[in-house]
Amino acid sequence: MLKINYAADISNKEKMDGLFNAIHYESNTMMIAVNNDAIAICDKKIENKSGKLTEIQIEAEKAKKADLEKSNRKLKEENGTLYAYCRDK
């Protein structure tokens, strides 16, 4: 079985750190997109156009939406730090 370790091929630690920071940045960006999709679903459930959800279920969706928004703020803040770190290098 062929094992490839890209990090082992990078002799310069600064380049390796930059690569991993870029990967982390992109991972955060993708997670933000996933959270945004989940927020849109929560919004539709909160609207309750069909009238099938109870008030308890609507409150649960509002709490879920708040958690997703909090997660997005944290990810965006982290990406700002990663971007500043990469820009300064």
C-alpha cells in the first residue's frame, strides 16, 4: 500500500504551517456554508407555514438556529485570525 505524506515532503516549516493554515481556513469556510444551509432550513421550520409544528418545536428550531449562528461567528473570527496570520507571512 502506497502511503504519501505531503507534510514530510515539505522541508520548510513556514511553508508547512502556511499549507495547514490554508486547509484550516477552507475547512472553516465550508463549515460556514453547511451552517448557512442548516440555518435556512431552520428558518423555513420557524415560519411553520404548514402549521404542523408546535410552539415547543418552533422554540427548539430557534435555539438550533442561534447555536448555528454562534458557530458561524466563531468560525468567521477564526478565519479572520488565520487570514491575518497568512497575510503577515
